[in-house]
Amino acid sequence: MSRQPVLVYDGECRFCCSWINYWSQLSAGQVHYRPYQQAAGDYPQLDTQQFQQHIQYFDKQGRRYQGAAAAFQVQRKIAGQGYWWWLYSHLPGFAPLSERIYNLVAAHRGPAFAAQKFFWGKELYPDRYQRVSWLFLRLLALLYFAAFFSFYRQALALIGSNGLLPLPEFLAQARDLGFWQLPTLFWWQTSDLAIEGLCLAGLLASLLLLLNRLVLPCLVFLYLAYLSLLHGGQVFMQYQWDLLLLETGFLAIFLGRGHKPVIWLFRCLLFRFVFLAGAVKLLSGDPSWANLSALQFHFQTQPLPSPLAWYAHQLPETLLQVATALALVIELVLPWLFFLPRRPRQWAAWGLILLQLAILLTGNYNFFNLLTLVLCLFLFDDHSLRWLPIPLAAAERQPPTGRWRLAAITTVSLLLFSLNGVWLWLGLQRPTTPAAIYAVARVTEPWHWVNAYGLFANMTTERLEIVIEGSLDGQQWQAYELPFKPGAVDRAPGWNIPHQPRLDWQLWFAAQDSVRHPPWLRPLMLNLLFNAQPVTGLMAHNPFADTAPRYLRARLFRYRFTDWSERSKSGNWWQRQLVSDYYGPLYVEIGVSELSPGLERAE
């Protein structure tokens, strides 16, 4: 008559007890665990020394296994771990190697237990990610909502039919590209209604995902919708946070209840994002990173500083150098811990969290830092987050994974692991890259399943700003103010997280190149000159809201933060100097409804 399998162990060994507790949580009552101090009388054929040296496993038929063989027999009862016994039984050399390792550990249980506490903690817990996945998807829904809502507020002004880079004209010029090369739903409709409708549909799908309804269809739609906006938004949507959201959203489609391959893909994504951010800084040869002076410039030259950036800029030079070195250590060293066991992985997570919070407090990077913080969830597990009020029933509401979906997840995971290597290589900017890597990258790049990242490779050491001014008479000029970029010197930097003011950012980039003007600049000037909506809606202050200006110009200024003394005297946050004219002046002749470029530079 068959009976329940029994594992007999040393009940006085803390190392053994921790593993027995771990296995008992995974084997779901299929194995009976007994300390030999209680069970030895039932097995008179074994002496005390045998029990102390090896765990003993007795299967239903009474067959005995010991040591590594016993451990692998227990793992046969644990879902997804039966391969260990297959390797033990079929792979030449695996069985004797396993027993040798087992005997080595058994003879040094004290050091082994110390190593276990260092890497995993005193107690071992199953590596489960159901609660992590549930929480991640809810937070991802909020980030998707913020991203769609942010673009919705600006969409028509940026890519509408009367916007700066009209979507219909862009797709008409790209008509030779197929859907695979330019994947966007706008191929079927490019009207303003379609643009706003897609944004609103994205908002609705985000809310459904937040409420844990229609999870898989919502994730697929959100990815396709944001991919459509990324391509349709042209230069206004080509930021690394847009790529990061797309890649994160694509992986989320396969996450389910926390499938292990997908968890590892998220860790690969976080590794690639953080490590490349540090690597490009050193590979670029920028002296400000090499001599640790980067943060002496960063806080005042970053695109949209926060109010706290002014205070950070006033910190002593030595402290800023130490902070620069810490940032490089976090980006270059800690990512390697992402692939280690629980405790070092979590140490790395907290280091990265602190860096992201510091960036978030001193700079306006929309949902970028928030998304990175959300990705840090995959460096934890369900036990690590047991203090969060996440009901397990809600975490398990996802339907069980069917055979076909499991096969799809396995196939996609193998593909994405390969692409991680491709884009990591490209991100490191190696001098010689095999043609095959370029070929793979070209095929998959339009879909942004995997991307190369790298932030602030070259530090901007001076802040140049484009200031647009209008006039009624060509003598008295008044400046347009954008919502978040520096303008009036007495206006404090603001907060825009998680909103992304895309024109404000593009003007920062345009100021770095005073020779080549971006293609959207002239449409911007034309729309402001004629007081045309919706473009004027991008301005925080339009000095000509009632009467359109007759003259318009753009000038380039050099900005820098004031210091404590200057601010106490003037109250100004900024000091600025005129560098040169940047564009114009443009003017409208009275009675003539066309724009003429000025031939002289007005001061």
C-alpha cells in the first residue's frame, strides 16, 4: 500500500530547518517532513550519524534516497522544479557533482547558513511575484493615464491639422513606408478627431486596467495606442521616457501572475536602462564626468529644473563631486546586483530608489523617474512587500495561464532575451558591430520591444534659452512665457511632474544648436504672429491675447542661477545675458495677410 513520501532531516540544524520550511511552503502537503530526533525509531536500519550527515527521503513505495538525490526528489513535488531530478538521472556527471557539492555544504553548515543569511535572509521564502505584478499593473495604469492625458492637452497644437508638425502631412510624406516600418494606427485616419480620440481611448483603457478589468486587452491596446502616438508625434515624442514606457508596456502584456521569465526580462530592462546611463557618461569622454564636476553644471543647465534645483546648485563643490561619484557607482555597480539573490538585489533597489528620488526632487522629468521607481518593484518579491495592503484575492484575479499562452510567453521571452543582448551592445557604442546585430536592430526598432538608453552622456555646461518676443510697433517688445521653461528672471522654476510639456523641452534642445533651426520653429512663429489657436494655447502667458503682434522675433540668452547674495538683493532666481538673435524679426504688413521675413536684426 502506498503512503505519503517522507523527508527526514536534522531538527537541530538551523540551516536544515530553514530549507525544510521553504520546501514545505512549495510542496503543498505532498511531502511529510519529520526531524530524525522524532522519526529515527521508525527507521532502525539507519544510525544517528547517517541522519546527521544526509537528509533521507522515502517515497510512496518505501524506496530511500539521501543527500542531493533526496533534495531533488522533494523538488519533483514542486511545480516547475522537476528538471533537477531529470538532470540527476540523465545528464552524465551531474549526479556525482551534485553529491560532492551536497557533502561539502553538509560538512560546513555554519558557513553555509551565514552565506544564506547574507544572500537570502535567515528564513527562506518562495520566490513569488503575484502581489508585485498586481501592484505593478495598477501603477503602470496610472503612468499610462498621465502620459495619455499629458499628450492629449497638447496634441492638436503639436501634430493637429493646424499644429506645428501636422500629422496628415507627415504620413503623406511617409506613404512609402509600410505598417511594419512605421507602425501606427493613424494610417487609417489622421484627423484631429482621430488624434484626440486615440488619446481619450488610452485614458479609458488606463482606467480599466487600474480597476483590474479586461487586463490583457487593455495592455495590448495601450501599447499599440502609445506606439501610434510615438510615431505620429514625430520629434515631440522621441524621448527616452516614451521608449521606456513602450518597452515596459510591451513586457506587461506577458506578465500575468508574475511569470518568472518575464520578471527576469523586467530586470534585464532595468539593468540595461541604469547601466547604460552610467556607461555612456564614461564612454563619451566628457571631462565633467571624468573629473566629477558634472553636478556643478547639471542643476542649472538641465532642461526643466525644479525649485529645489536652485538650492542644490548652491551646495559646496566637494559635496557635489561626492554626489557625482555616488551617482556613477549606483549606475555602474549596483545594476549587477539585480541578478543576485533577494538581499543584495534589494540593496541595489534601495540605492537606485534614492538616486531616482534625488533626480525627481531637483528636476522635472515628467513620469520618467516615477516609471523607473515602479520598475524597481521587480527587484522585490511578494514576501518583501507583505506589509502593503494588497489583498491576495485581488492579486490572483488574473486568469490562470493556459498552455498556448505559456508557449507564447516562452517564445517571446527567448526572443527578447536575445534582443537585450543586441541593444545592450548597441548602447555601449562599440567601434565594431557585426552586421547581423544592425540587421536585427533595424527590423525590430520601429516596434520598440527593446531599446538602447543612455542619459546625459555629455553634460551641458551653460544654459542657453530661446526667448520669443512680440511687438506692435517694432520698438516695445513683450516676451511670451512658456509654462515651465525659464523666462522672466524673477519667476521661480516650477513643477510639472508627471506632465510632459513637449514644446518647452524642444526649445531647450533647439537652443543648443543656434545654426540649424528645427522644422517646427517657423510654424511656431507664424502661429504666434497671427495669434492662432491651438498653438497659442501652449503658452503660459500670451501678451497679445487681444491683438495679434505685427512683429515677432526670437533671441538667444545665456541663463545662470543667481547665488544667495544676488537673490537676497533682487529676489531673482536667474540672471541672463543676451547672446544673439536667433530668428526673425518677422512682420505683417498692414492690409497684407502674408508673412514677410525681416531683413534686419532688431535688438
